[in-house]
Amino acid sequence: MAELSARGGAQAARTARTYGTGVAEAWRTYRMVAAMWIRSTMTYRASFALTVFSSFTVTFFDFVVILLMFGQVRGLGGFTFGEVAFLYGMTGTSFGIADLTMGSLQRMGRRVRDGSLDTFLMRPAPVIAQVAADQFALRRIGRVAQGLLVLVWGLLILDVEWTAVKALLLPVTIVCGALIFSALMVMGASTTFWAQDVAEVTNAFTYGGNTLLQYPPSIFAQDLVRGVVYVVPLAFVNWLPALYILGREAPAGVPGWAAFLSPPVAAVCCGLAGLAWRAGLRSYRSTGS
């Protein structure tokens, strides 16, 4: 028994080392490819500045709709302007980070169809890192900046009773929200190995989820709220943690401690995304072109 335990422990240690090496190699590959595209982008700095400004302006129009809405009403579903701005800023920042780092996965459908994915498979580097960093669009940082601006604006006009737990929960939730959105993007890209092109379906959960989470859960049907808690866990991006920070009760049927589940939910989503990507990659058949 002792020998079996020792063998099992040695196997677990080897698996952990292999996983750690794989993650480190993927991160190294991602940094190298992204850095190459950033250097290319910064060659034309005036053009880069204009595209960042355009990205910032276009995404800000989403918030202009909320501004116009609150020009006519004092509250939305029982939430004040500051609270809605807080919700908007949290999800906007998380989605912006995910879109900046993993947005290139939207091209997976075309790569599978025309066989250009073969180029990435021939290189001795993790495919997911190559695909995610390919054509890295630094201009998307404008979306992140816009989300952060609205988040800070909301925090300045809100009267939140801050505690150490709430202060720590805010940045942790933003990072976990970015991981959840990134996992959804990877899952969507994985399905292209079997389907023709599901970019619009994926966008319904990523871009659509971002829009959904910008507004209070109280204005939506309870079935929809349950769906983004128990089925597609978008509520952990900002709704549940944000309600705790704002001192509001969680939606009906959802326990209060669910506000602290964003890290394990993000970990599960990333694990499932990794499994889906591996399964899709194994099933890939080149076009032969």
C-alpha cells in the first residue's frame, strides 16, 4: 500500500509539473506573439491613437443610452444612476479585458474553414496561445479604459459602506469576470471544429451577456436571472458580487454567500473551456489545402 501511495504521489507531482510547464509555455508564446503585433501597431502611432479613441467613443455610446434614460427617470428597477453606472463599469471592464486578450478567437471559424489553422499546428508552441494572440488588437484597450472610467465615476457618486472584504471583492470580481468571458470565448471557438461558424451564437453570450449585465437584475424575469446564475454563470461577473458591495439582497432563491463564488466559478469555466478546446483540436481535420 505504501508503494502504491508513493507511486500515486509521484504521478500527481509529474502531472502538476507538466501542467505548470504547459501554462508557462502558453503564456510565453502568447507574450511573444502579442508583443510582435504591438510593435507593428506602434509603428504608426497616430493611427493607433485614432483607433483607440474611436474604440473608446463607440463603446461610450452604450453608456450615453443610460445617461439619456436617467434624464427622464430617477431610478431603474429600484437602482439609482450611480448603482447602474457601477454595474456597467464592472462588466464593461471585465469584458474589455477578455476582448483585448482573447478577442482574436472570433476568427477561428474562418481558420477552420480555409485550413489556415494548419499553420499554427505546425509550430512547436501551444495552439490556443498562438490563435488568441494572433493579430493582437491593442486598440481594444479603449473599451477597457471606457469601462474603468464609468466604474470610477459610479464609485465617486455612490455612498458605499466599504469594508476590507468589499474592497478586496471588487478587483477579484473584475479579474474573475474577465476569466469567465474568456472561457466563453474559448468554448465558442472550440465549437467551430464541429460547426461551420457559430460566431453569432458566441457573441450572444459574450457581447450580449455584457449588455445584459449592465442593467439591474430586478428589471428582468426571474427565469432569466436563474439562467445566468445556474446555467450560464454570467451573474458571477458582476450581479451577485455587486449586489453585496452595494448592500442589496441577492435575487430571490440565490443565497447571499454566492457573492463570493466568482473565483471557483471562473476556475470551473476555464477548466471546461480547456477540455472543450482539447476535444475540438483532436477532432480537427485539415482541408488539405
